[in-house]
Amino acid sequence: MDIDEFYRIKSRSGSGWSWYQILVVLTMALLHIPTALQSCILVYAGEVPSTADCAVKGRATRTLVATDICRTSDCDSINYGPEFTSIATEWNLICEQAYKTGAATSIYMLGQLIGAIVLGWCSDRYGRRVTVYASLCLFTTAALASAFAPSYSTFAVLRFIVGLSAGGLIISSYVLCCESVGSSWRAVAGTTVHLSSSFGLATLAGLAYAYRSWRHLALAAGFPGLLLLATVVYVPESPRWLISRDRYREAEVVLNRFVGSTGMRLTERRISDKRSTRPTPLVFLRHPTLRLRFLVASFRWSVCALVYFGITLNIKSLPGDKYTSFVLLALVELPSVFLPLILDRIGRRLPLIISFLVSGLCCFVFPFIPPIAHRNLFVTCLALLGKLAITFAFSIVYIYDSELFPTNLRSQALGACNTVSRLGSILAPFAVTMGNAFGAHSPYLLFACLACAAAAFSLLLPDTVGRRIPDSVAEMDNLMENFTINPPNRKIPLSENAFL
């Protein structure tokens, strides 16, 4: 029997998740906490104080707004207040050097972009588990080392390495998580990963409040990686990847561990599968079905990143201090915990289209709100709703698109989509500033148009709920012969077929 038949037998036995599968899902989800911390750490570690003291020989020290210091040429030294330290205060990254703070974030994103491609390929070639462990080792080492960087140049290099390893870690851990459970529980596994990211963002605000020194904050943000290194060693390789590499006996060992706690054994029954080919990344361009799926998926990911970060720039103006606002920004993503209740009943495609349309509608209405009573509250709620909708979309495309591609190309496909999304996140600040040239409404109208376009393009791809995941391109072609554009006309209760 093949791996999907194994999950059906396990489902009928009513055994549910084994402790070993819980270990895999939770460990892979927890890996997204340190990556979330590093993705936004420069919100605090790169912060510029609102005021600074300008010291001139023979004169009294003047306290000036930070922007005014750039217009003053007679300051012999600039002193910052004791409220916090950052790379900006330590290395005087203000005025003509101010771009370096933003450049550090761009360097991190560039590292993620490259890491998603290179380490995504390594995940398909050498295995999910080895890529996760190697990426985590590199990630933790570079993150902790950045706290001791003696100069901005060293810090920038370390940020690139952190981003590089994070790109591979995010993709490989997510794929390993979803490939270790049955199809009807993939939405639950994927949502668990995204909840960990939200928890990591909320935790960052607490760490920044407790550690006002950027070096202490960097150490605190890098420490969780050390704890996870001791857990990852117990995580097995993905059974789907093992089968795609014709390593059937090793796959049997992993699958028997998955049922070991219930006494269900399959050692006497050979797990077989069709021999998988070893396609190159060029197959995404040559194969018509893969080409369509890859182009639509890449566009959806880029729109998610662009709209997500574009709205985030406005959410920073929410009432409250910088810590409360950031926690609010993170916690608005938590309702995605209910995604499995939707995705396993009505499919992936319809909720994704609705999420894009709601986010697009919020972006369209946002700039046209008249000066009415309680306008600030209304604006805040609308911005949070738009953020929540695009967060739903981002969570769904992770699950949805991982099911569209065959096992032996899945990490490469998600890595390439993740790369495109990084381009969207890099372009988001520039899209927002286009309002200076084309009017304040233009960025939001752009976000609205792109979100609606992503919803329309999603109609071109099939739903994947309740469908078998192909392990090779050839198997995908066979499944497409019986393809219908609409999902199966039935509901799948969460309690039924848990490993189908």
C-alpha cells in the first residue's frame, strides 16, 4: 500500500495523532517563534529616539528633536537618553546614516530570499530533517553572535546569515510538519505554525519592554533557538520525502513510529509507491500544469506580502504606546486558529478568495472615511480587519499551495513562492511612499486592486481539500485526468478521517 492508504487505515482505527506526530508538529511550529522574533527585532533594536542632546563646547547642552539635529552643524557630540539603546544610538545611524537601519532589514530580507531558494532545493535534495537542523544551527549561531557585533558592517553580515538560514528553516519546517500528518489534518498543522509566528511577534514586544538594551534584546531573541536544537534531533525525516527518494524501509520505520503508541504495526505490509523521477526546477516552466500553478501561487504570495506589510505600516499609528500597538498588531492574527474549521469543510479556495476580497475592500474604503465622530476608532477597526483578512490569506496559501505541488518539488515550489513574497515585503514601503507623488489614496487603491486580482486568479486552480497529494509530476498528471474544478461535494468533519 502507499502512504495515503496508510493514513486511511490509521484513520479507521480511530487512533488519532500519536505522541510522535505531536512531537513533530509542535517542534516544527515552535521553530517559527525565533524566526518571527528575528524578522521584526529591528522595530526596537533599530529604533531612533525622538529627541537627543546636542553638546557644543562652551555652550549649554540643547535637547533637540532628532530630525532637527540633522539641520544643525555645530554639534560636537550627540547624546541619547537612557530610555533605551539601539544600533541607531550606538553607531549614530541618523541623518545621512539613517538609511543603514532600514538597510539592515533589507539585508535580512535578501538573505531570506536567497535562503528560501538555496535551502529549499537542499530540502528536496538532502531531506527536510537535515536541512531544518543545519539551518537552525546556523540561524541560532548568527543570531546570538549579532548581539556582540563590534560594528555596523559586522552586524549587517550577521543579519544576512540570519535571514539566509531563516529562509530555509521556515520552508523546510513547514513542509516537514504538513507531510507528517494526513490530508484532513494538514490545515490544523499549518495553522499551528502560523499561530506560533503570531505568538513570537507578541513575545517580541514583551522582550523589548523588559530589555531596553538592543544587545540584551538580541541575546534574548536568539536564546529560544538553543532550546529547540535539543528537540529537533528527535524529529524523524518526512516519510513522504523518503518514499519519493525510494527509501521505503526508512519510511516504514517512521510510519511505524507514528502508530507505535497504539500498537498498530505494518511491518508485514510493504509500503510501496511509484518510483519518483528527479525533476529539475526547470520543470516549473516546461510543464503546463506546474507552470500555471507556480505563476498563480507566486502572484498570490507576493500580493499577500505586499498588502500585509503595507497595512502594517499604517497600523503602527494605532493609539497606545509602541509596545501595546505591536502586541495588538500580533494578536489580531490569532483568530486564524479557526481556519481548520473552515478549510476542512468548504475547501481552501473559497476562504482564500473571500479573504482577498475583504482585505481589498478594507484597503479601498480606508482612505475615504470622512471626518465623523469616533473616526480614529473606526479607522483602527477597519485597519485591523484588513490585516486579519490578509493574514487569513497568507495562512491559507501556505496550506493550499503546499498541496498543489508534488512531494519531490514541494520545497522548491514553496521556496520560490517565499522568494517572491520577500520581494513583495521589500517593495511594500516603496508602495506606501508612492502616496507622496500620486496622492494619499494611491497606495491603498493599489493594494485593493492587487488583492482583488489575486482573488480572481485563484479561480484558475483546483481546490485540494480531501484530495490526494501527488508524490511526483507523473502522479499529478494522472490525478488531473479526473480533475473537476469544484471541490468534492461533501463535508469532512474534523472528527472523521483524521488522517485521510
